Amino acid sequence: MKLHGFAAVFCLALLLISSVHSAPPPFSCDPSDPQTKAFRFCQPDLSIRLRVRDLVSRLTLDEKISQLVNSAAAIPRLGIPAYNWWSEALHGVANVGKGISLSGPISAATSFPQVILTGASFDEDLWYRIGQVIGREARAVYNGGQASGLTFWAPNINIFRDPRWGRGQETPGEDPTTTGKYAVAFVRGVQGDSFQGGRIGNHLQASACCKHFTAYDLENWNGVRRYGFNAIVTEQDMADTFQPPFQECVQKARASGIMCAYNSVNGIPSCADHNLLTNVARRQWGFHGYITSDCDAVSNVFNDHKYTKIPEDTVAAVLNAGMDVNCGHFLATYTKSAVEKKRVSEDQIDRALHNLFSIRMRLGLFSGDPKNLPYGAIGPDQVCSQDHQNVALEAARKGIVLLKNSAKLLPLSKTKTVSLAVIGPNANTANVLQGNYYGPPCKSVEILKALQSYAKYASFHPGCNAVNCTSAAIGEAVELAKKADQVVLVMGLDQNQEREDVDRVDLLLPGQQESLITSVAKAAKKPVILVLLSGGPVDVSFAKFNPKIGSILWAGYPGEAGGLALAQVIFGDYNPGGRLPITWYPKDYTKIPMTDMRMRADHSTGYPGRTYRFYTGPKVFEFGYGLSYTKYSYEFTSVTSTTLNLNQLATVKRAEGLDSVHYISVEEIGEETCENAKFSAIVGVQNSEEMDGTHPVLLFIRPAKGREGNPLKQLIGFQSVNLKASERSEVQFEISPCHHLSSANKDGLMVIEEGSSLLVVGNTEHAIDIVI
């Protein structure tokens, strides 16, 4: 979303909101208002459908139009207050959007790690609990009178397709399975559902919105900007990469919102794509909620994509496609003239309003005083509670990835490490820990200060003038390093290198950082520890193979508790177990245009493909990589089915081509038969050393013999287990042939092919045969 251009208005809005922060939360249908009894839309015993129909029938055309933008106007004659649809909660309730103020009695909220680091935990229960905290704190801010909306535009579930993408940090990574599971857990937590789902019904704690629908992963590359970018995507890639997370978000998470993206897909702007918004999301997937545009994306349909000739046709295009609310002012400006010119009917406006008011009713905003309703007792004391801050610390610790640990340099001894030199531009700033889309944290401790609590003598030098390191005080940093028992270098990126509207131009550390690191490492008494803060991957091959750099830790942007978490990992109070949720590519990968959306490799042209599923080139670190202070071993103790005979499930067909194989269509098999075909695999996991640890167990499947166009391997399940020193445990995975053993063909159909495949955990494999 665009954050520029509204700063002055936003600041004024915050001042206005804060001046009335002690007021009760805004709501409709006040029982003390005599006219409330006359309004059917105020009768909670009626169905939401009937209540919304009554409300919309009472509105004039001008009133209807006023509700089609994110800053929906008040309708005083009906007792309806203003509402703002735009609030943000990517990794904590934030005051970035216009619906939340954190300038009253509630002045901060729990700030979790940026999502890419949370993804590295591969822990669905943690993701759910993060969502729960965010949903509770969101409701608390509303109950405290500091919110004009309860619709939060998170999570970002686009695929981290290209390592240069500035917003990849906002996502759980490059894998569709992981991203889908993250969406389900997070959305259920935010909206007040149970971990397993199915509990909330028509009572939302807060509303979550899955974005950006769809195939959005470019900001500003080589003069190509997201506002007018046309993503050319094959049916095959759409089916098994870009769409699955959104399908999970709709069908399993039951998200109440979707955001359509800035870009076009195959020539049609996402917010004007009837097939995408109506046929796929609503009819095929059964979506029941509202669809918002990204901010100013409707004007982009007209101005940047030039998809329509006049503004009124743009209004018709987005409303007829199935979009409901415009973040921006385009619909407020042109909808009335679109009706007058008969470009759009009032029925289409009513359709959008039905979706919008249904959500506000599900949030309890049309049922009288919210204090007397579900979630009404959530007070400001729950914001920044110690329990919530503990979850933020847990998330940071579980996400940190140990990439290198030669000769067991880490953990450092708390008794023998007398002097510590901390060097680097990211060491002494708390702001960099947050990433983007954050609000004021409950508290935040710089990495330097956290490390100082462990070492008797801790000295500091930034090393660089800034994170971009256009100049470096290498000599001063070297002298500091020579005097210390141990050296920790805190380097990497910040939001000047990667953020919304800013894609990276290379995969290297900025400026003179590499020279600083190698010079300090050469001068230090012992091998140094390199800490990297970044959202996207960095080619640190120089550090990986330098014996004077003993350990490398990747910490993403670890949130309010990130400094403490890193210090605990470095000094052994926590055993790291995070696994990379993205492939770390070599620097030459940037020769590939960001605009090339193809996932699959093309050997005829030398195109190497994208992500661990299809990329055929060299890697700095691979997806799922991560070390620990202990070692883990695996064994398959039981697989209930090693030969799957699928002949009877559907019509057998043969694929065309030289390596033609028999296959069956997942769609033809049917949901019930797919459910009955599931089988389980039990994996034994052993912690073979003397330190307790939390360990994500990742289960992959790969074909015994690769076929062109199929994934090289695919993550099909993961579970996080806590194992004490020398403890063994067993993890059970449920495997669905329809979901886990299928792949997309060139027509975008999911099919199961005959042949042998291997279940893989670490270096342990188990063969299964599919007979068709």
C-alpha cells in the first residue's frame, strides 16, 4: 500500500482521534436511542442477511457511495458512525493505517518479528498464538476508544519468488505449503477462531485480510513499477504456486477479507478481474467476505494499466469484477457519474454494500454497546501484557537461524568471555529490529545493550557511517577487535535497502560491509561471530568459506524482543533451531529479470527456475537449512502405505510427450475419495547431544526420477518438537495423495502421476510407489 502522500492528513487524524481517546468505542444501534427499535438492522436476533438488506434499503445513492471507500462516512440519521477499513497488523497492531491510534492511553502494542523470521520457526501453534495476541490487542484498542475500524489488512501471503523483492520480508517465505499453513494459523488467531477452526461463526474478534491477490511480488525494478506491471503467469504456476495460499486462506482459515493487488495478471488488473474475484474466490472457493483494493489500485487501473478509457468505466470494471471497497477516493469521485451514465447499476453498489456491512455486523458493531458483547471485556491491560511479550520473545528465539558454527564457536561461555567487541551499523539501533509495517513496540532493547548484559566489558563501534556503509572506519574497528576476547559483527540490511516500493538491485551486503567484516575477522584473536539482519537473502559466500568467521546467525528483523533473543542464542541460554524459509542465491542470480514470472527452469534457454522447488543452480544456503547446538537424527518408524494403487479412483489418462506417464485428475477423484486415500508416516526424531532444543521437522517428497515441469522436491508437512538432551520422540504426518502427491500440469490441472517417489526428512528417505 502507498504510505506517501497522506502524512499530513494522517497526523491530523491522529490528533483528532487522540483528543477524544477517552470516548467509548464507536458503534451503531445504541439501545438508548429511541429510533433503534424501529430499525430491523438493529435486531440481532435476525439473520445478518436480513439486517443488511434492511440497512442498505434505507440508504440514498449518495450515502451508498460514501461507503465504498476505506474512510466510510458516518450516516447520522441512522445512527451509523464513520468507519475506516484500513488498519494494519502485519506483525503486531500498528498505527500505519488510518483506523488505529496509538497516541492515547494505549501508546504501544506487542511487536513480533517481521513475518519472514516467524516463518523460519515452522511452528503453526506459534503462528496461531501470534494471531491471537494481535486479535486481542486489536479489540482492546477498539474497546479503549482508539480505533475507528477492526478490519486489519494482514497477512501478506504472496510467494517470495525473487530474492530482490522489497516486501518479501512481510511473507512467510517462498514455499506455498508453508505460506498456506501460516495464513490459516494466523487468520484463525486474529479472528478469534480455534486452532482447528470452525468456532467463530458470525462473531469476529477482528477481521483478517489476505493480500495481495494475486501473483504480486515486484515493487520497482529497472523502471518497472508495481502500479502498472503486467505479470505473465502460466496456468501451471498459478495452480501450484501463486493461488494455493489464497485458497487455504479462504477455505480453511475462513478469512473475512481479501485485498486485490496493484498488478495485472495476464493483461487484466487484479481489481478488475471478474474471473479472479468472483468466479475463483467466491464461486469456486466459497469466499464470504469483503474485497478491498490496495491503496489507489483502482486509480491505477485507469492511470497506469490504462485498462479503461474513462473513469466511469473503471468504476464499472472493479464493481462488476466483485471488488467491494476502494482504498482511496476514486469510487467516491466517479461512482455517481458512472450510475448517471449507466456504466454501473445501483444493484452492483448494493452487492458491495451487502458484503461490507455484513463484516461490520459480524464484528458486533451493529448490536449495541460492544462492552456487553463477546470480546467486550478485553481491556487495555491486555495490550503489552507480559504473556504477550513472552510470545514475542519466543517467536524471535525460534526464528533465528544458525548458518555456520565452525568448531562449535557458539555458544560463547558466559564465564570465560570477559571482553566483547560489538561492531556494526545494526548493533545499536532498536528501530532496525522491526522491519516495516510496525507500530510503537511495548519495549525494545538494542542488540548491543542485550549483549552488554552478558559480558563484563563490552565495547562498541558502528564500523560504518550507516547500514549502506558508503564509508567505513575499518582501522578503528580493527583496533577495537584486537583487544577483545570475542567479536560480534552485527551487519546486514535495513529498510533503506528493502521495503515497500523498493526492490534490491543486488544480493550483496551494502557498500563496504564485506571489507569491514573481513578486516575485523583477520585482526581478531579468535574467529568472529557474524549476525545478519535482513528480510531477503544475502550472498555471504565470502563469510561462509572464511575460517576466521566462525559463526553466522541470520535474525531477519526480529521485533521488539530481538536483541534479547540474539544475546540468549549467542551465550547459550537458547538453542537455535530456525530453518531458512527462502533459498539464498548467489549474487549472479540477479541476471534474471524480476519481471520473468516463470517458476520452472527452462534448460533450452539456461533459465534456472525459482525457489527450492524448481531452481537448478548453485545455492549459498538452501531452503530449510539451519544448524543447532545439538544434532538430530531421523528414522521412518512407520508408513502405513508404501504402494498406492489408485486405478479405481478416477479415469486413467496418459500424458503426451516422450516421457509420457499415466495420471489421474485430482478433480475427478472427488473430495470424499481423497479423504479416504490418506495415509500416515511416523518419523522418529532423536536429540543426540547434551542440550535441550526446539527442532522443526520438515517432511519433503521428491520424485525418484525427475520429470520436466515437476517440482524437484516439495515440502508436504512440518512440525516443531521440543526435545530434551538425548530425548527421542515420534512425529506423525498425515499424507494426502490428492494434496501432497499431486502436481500441476501445463493446463493448470492438479494430477497424480504414476511412479516412485521418496519421502525425505534430512538425509533419511522412504520410498513409496504410485501405481496407476
